[in-house]
Amino acid sequence: YDSWLKNNKLVDNADSEGPILDFIIAGFPKCGTSAMMRYLATVTTMPPGEDVCTPISNTVYYSYINWSRKYGNGAHNYTDDKPLRGNKCPKYIEKKDLDDIGKKLPKSKLIVGIRHPVLWFQSFINMQWHNDGKNNKKYDTPDQYVLLHKRRIGREQNHKCRNMLVCVPRSRFHLSLARLGKTPLDQDEIDLLQSELRQSTLRLNDTSAKTWKYPFADNREKVGVPNKVFIFESSQGNKEYFYQDLAMFLEFDRARLPPLDNTTYRSGNGINKLEASIKAATDKVKSVDICLPQYDVIRKELLPISYTLGQWLKQYLIPASHQRNDLTIPNVTAFESIVESYARDPCQNRLVRNDDDGEYYLAEKENATSD
């Protein structure tokens, strides 16, 4: 343990003799990562119900000292029924922590979940509304809360939120995923990554090029981590193949992981699916049904992001998974089939894409009905 540290900080390549943390659930929030945490906590000395987003040196300390005492057989001791060490911080992939992990713990395996940006926004905004909005006197209705969290911000924040946890820009998962360095990042790929950013600024009549330039376009050599990565779609968590591929990725016996049943993969707050949110609304629980007409304006911003994410996954990430041994996608065929839906509005295709300008508009049948 002491050999990993200098001045209480991890040295570069601290895990040169073997993994210090077996895995890190590094992204994204509201994408099945809490279910993943609870599942792996059954065989890992880690908290089963909270994110720990500390600098990676601190996380290693917690894993070998605090968590080993609380969930294992004491500091530094091996625990037979929980032999793995890991952590969940679903925003690591969005922050400089990713670079630190790559430099200091290159043998730690990263686990990343994604989902359709429209469904992600709904799930996240409902969680935030229930945790904050409904108790905050500034907001009388979910509408006010949602519209605030729609806002866009400048270039350096084109995939992050300022002073809030959820906003439209944070759904640009592809901008963070590209930082893993598992795709070529050639000019064609950069152009695709920038295409929706530019489209968004044109929608705002923003003539400043700075707001649509991909942050790493001029520093491609600084992009990438050597860590092996497991990238999944949140809806895959109810399939047995998912757990077989996860066990293989972790080099862990599938039989030692819990079996798949109706308790294996469940959301943390009960409002993780479109149908559940609609049911909550009919039960007179204040929650957001993202499919309501008043939220068309938000889906019109989320859907171009979702389309671009899907295109990038199909054109770059999925092909890379066939060529690289440091990138795993569970059941690539099933994953690609799910990703096909990212081009469509999950609200019964109420909004459809115009191929000429890439924007989403009310379907013709909706327009005809309103005339």
C-alpha cells in the first residue's frame, strides 16, 4: 500500500504490479449505474448505496481502509465473499478525474452506462424534482423546474451543467465518451462530434464559433486512457447475456455473482422508465411526463443530441469494439439495435427528424390534427 503513494498521493502507474481497484463505475448518472453498484457491491468491499466522487487517491484509501473495515474483514484484509475492490462515481468520465485514473490506475477497469438522452433527461429531472424542486418554494410546478434545467451554456460547458446537476448539454454523452480515446478522433469524427454543437448554436442564432468547437479538437494527443472499458446501454440490464459479458470483462466467475431475477436490476428511485413516469402522473404524483406537448421544446433540443450520439456510436465506437481488446460492449448486435432508436422520439414519434436541416418537428399527422 505505501509503495503506491508519495506524499499521500498515488504515484503514476501505481498499479504496475496489478490492479489496485478492480473496477470503477465511471459514468453516466441515471444510466443504470446505481443498479450496477448494488449488484457488484455483493462481491465488492464498497458502499452499496452511495456515490463516492473523491480524488482517486482518496478513493483508494477508502477502499483499503474505511470500506474494508465496514464491509470486509478489516483494513487491508482480503475478504473471501467480497474479493473485489471498486467504486462508483458516475461523473468521473466527465471530469479531469478520468485523466488521473488513466495516469495513476491504468489497470482499473471502467464501467460506463448510457441511455437515450430524452429518457435520461426525464429520469434525472424527476429525481431532482422529487429531491429538490417540489420542496423549493421557487418552483410551483414541474414545468418551471424543467424549463430552468433546459438552458444551454458556453463552449467550455457544452457537455456539462453550471450550478445544477441536470441540463440539456449534459446529455451529450459522446463528447465525454470520445475522451476515452478508443476511437480514431480523425477529422471526420471531429466533424461529427461538432455537428450538433454547431446546429445548436444556429438554432440560437449564435454566430460565435467558440460555442460549437469540440473542446479537444486542437489537443487530440491529450485524449485517451489506457484502461479497459465496458460500455452498456441501460436497458440491457435485464438480460442474462449482460451479466455473462460483465463477468468475463471483470475476469470473475459468473456463478459468484447474483443470478438474474426480478430484483437484480431495478432503478434507484422507481421513476427510471417512461411508463413509470406516466403512471406516476396518473396517480397524481407530481412528476414530469416528457411526452406532454409543453415539453416538445425540450425534446427538440435533446433529439438532435440523441441522433448525433447514435451516429457516433454506430460509426465509431461500435466498430472500435470489434478491433480493440480494451473496449467491451455486451452483445454488440443487441446494443446496436437499441442505439438505432436514438434517432427517434420515444414519445410515439411525436417529433420527427427533417433530413434537410437535422431539426425535429411535429409529425405531419400532428400538424394535420391541429389545423
